Amino acid sequence: MTSDRRFEQDLPDLLAELAPRARPAYRDDIVRQTARMRQRPAWMFPERWLPMSVVTTRASAAPPIRWRVVGLVALLLIALTLGLALVAGSRPRLPAPFGPAANGVVAYELNGDIYTADPITGAARAVVTGNALDLRPVFSRDGTHVAFERKEAGSQMPGRLVVARADGSGLVVVTPEPFTGLDSYVGATAQYAFSPDGTEVAIWSTAESGGKLWIAQSDGSGMRQVDTPLTVVEAAWLPPDGASLVVTGRTNGGTNGIYLVDPKTGAQTRTIVASDPGVGLDYVRPSPDGSRLAYVSSAATLDGPSSYRVHVIGADGANDVELPLAARAVFQDAPAWSNDGTRLAITRGYAQHDEEMAVAIVPADGTGAGIESTHGLTGCCNTILQWSPDDTSILVMPALSDDRLAQLLLLDPSTGTHVPAPWTGSRPPAWQRSAP
């Protein structure tokens, strides 16, 4: 018998030995365990209720994935995301309404038009022009809009208040015709101010012309008079939310005072300072955080030296501190807060009746006499001081007695040194706040 024949005869036995066991060892255990389990009821099987064709069709009816459609949707989503990012990135960032900010442009009037200038290069351009006389620009706290007074050419009457975008576009007249609440006079600080959120503008007339107070919507949609019994001297929004107005004025009894007033009702909610009729109160300036006020008090004198004194007091009327005079100084006036709320720029006089003036930068807590500019820098207590938004310089505008153009100055608050500003003006300019 050949070996091939023997292999054929032995092959079935060899395969049987190599094959797995026909019955696994654990089969009996599985049978015993499943014997104790209840069988599912027949009603739970879909085949009892539905034809098998329906069951099998639903199981296999899922449509094939259309990858071309998926890709198109993905591309559309990516394009939408990029578009939203570009739109968000193209919107200008806005500064907080209070506190240090980046320096924007300076707005000022020249020959009856409104100009803006780069404070570093001096490059200027006219943003509001025309036959009318446009005066005294004031920026909103976020730097996006500017308010100014517009007088008709040749008119001797007060003008109307106009609000425009910072670039001069979108002019809106916000006061009615006629309106006699705006007072234009040389060297005057603006008689209007934006609310912290920019939606309203407070307008007040001088005491000589009635001392009234109004609130106008900055979009031109309306205006109302604030019904207060005070003869208003000046007003300011109290930071940070503008829920109150700080009003300096006289009561019917002649008492001079500084009050918090509800801008909606005109009700006096707090008396911060009340003085005798012979004591003047003015230049009231809230600190950037609204916790304190700087103000000037003065006693009536005929032949004696000027008696102006700068005070800092809490907005609740507590902790009134008179800032110390420097050696030989006679008076102090015109406080302006730094944007970080730590310092005040003031004018300081060393001779009777404003003959020798300097600008001083002093601690707001009254702990020192501060840093001074050279003497003779300004000639009157009505000098306008305005900090740059980033607190690195102070804009100084000497007060004038007529419409002559004045050379404005930029003063370094850390050293007291100054350089000429790259523009001139006959009325106070305004410095735009920008996002850092």
C-alpha cells in the first residue's frame, strides 16, 4: 500500500482530531441557565403585527449619505463664520465712558466751522462746514458723536444744539426752534454735556439768562425741561451711570448750593454743599468714578486778593477737604480731574487779581502742593484745563476777553513743562476718547 493511499485512509481521523469539539463543555451550563428564564411574549415581536416586508424595508430604507451636499453645507457654515468674524472685527472698539482711554482727535472751532486734528501731527480737517456759525464742540463719552451749537450767520440770538457723528456726518438738530437756552460767550465752558451712555444731552442756561435745565434726546426725538426750583449755575452728570445730575445753583431763598437732582423729576435728592449767599460755588466737577466732587468756593471781596479755594468732597457730602496752597500762593481755581481720578489740574495765582498765574498738578486727596508750570503761563482764572484721555498731557487754553485766536498749550503733568499745541482756538476744544 502506497503512502498516498495510507494518507487518504487516515485523513478522516486526522480531521476529526483537529476539529473543535462538537459540543462545547459549557453547553450544559447555558442550557440549564436559559431553562430558568421566561421567553419573550409573542406580542413583543414586530413580526406578529407587521408584515416582514415592512420591517425589513424600514431597516434598510436609510438613504445613502450625499457627501456633496454635506461638503456644501460645511463650506457655507465656514463662510458664515468668517463673515461674522469680519463684521465683528470691522466694528470700532469703544472706550469705557470713564477712566483712562486712548487719545483720539481734538475737535475745535475755526472760522465758524468744526475741525478735528491729530494731537501729535497737527493734521487737521474740517468735519462740519457751511454758512452757519458752529461753536463749542463736545464729544460723547464713547467718542462716537459730537454736539455743538449752531448759530445762523449774522444772528444775535442763541443758537440750536446739533449732534453729529464724530466724522461730521448724520447731523441732527436736537433743540426746537426757537430755543433760547444756549448762551454763547467768549471763554465759556460748554453749556451742555452728553449722558454717560450718549443717549441724552443735558443743556443749561446761565443764571443771568434764567438758569434753566433741559434734557434732550441725542437722536432728536424729543426734549423736556427739568422742573427744578433752583436757579441753575452749572450742571454735570454724576458718573458712572448718570442716574443723578450734579446741579450748582441758588434756591429761592438765595442760598448757594451743590445738589444731586433726579434728571427725570427734578427732585433734589441730596444737598452736598450749602453756603451763605455771599459765598460763591462753581467749577463743580465729579470724579471719574462719581465718588467725589471737586469745586471752588469764593468769598465776595472788593479790594482784597482773590479768595478762590479748591475743595474735594464726597458725593454724599462728607469729608470736605480744602486743597493746600503752595508757599506764597494767593488762590487756586478751575479744577480738572485726571481720568484715573488720582490728580487734579488747577490754576494757581501768586498775586492779587490774577496777575501771576501757574498751572499746578496736585494729589486729589490733598496730601501735597503738587507740581507747577512756570509762572505767567496764563493770564486769568478762567483758563480752561482738559486732560488727555490717557492722562499723559493737559490741554491748556488761556481765557480771552474777545474772539482772538489763542495759542493752546500741551502741558506734561509729570514735569510741568509745556509745548505749543498744533492748533489755535477762541473757544474750548474737546478731546475724543478712543479704545486702548
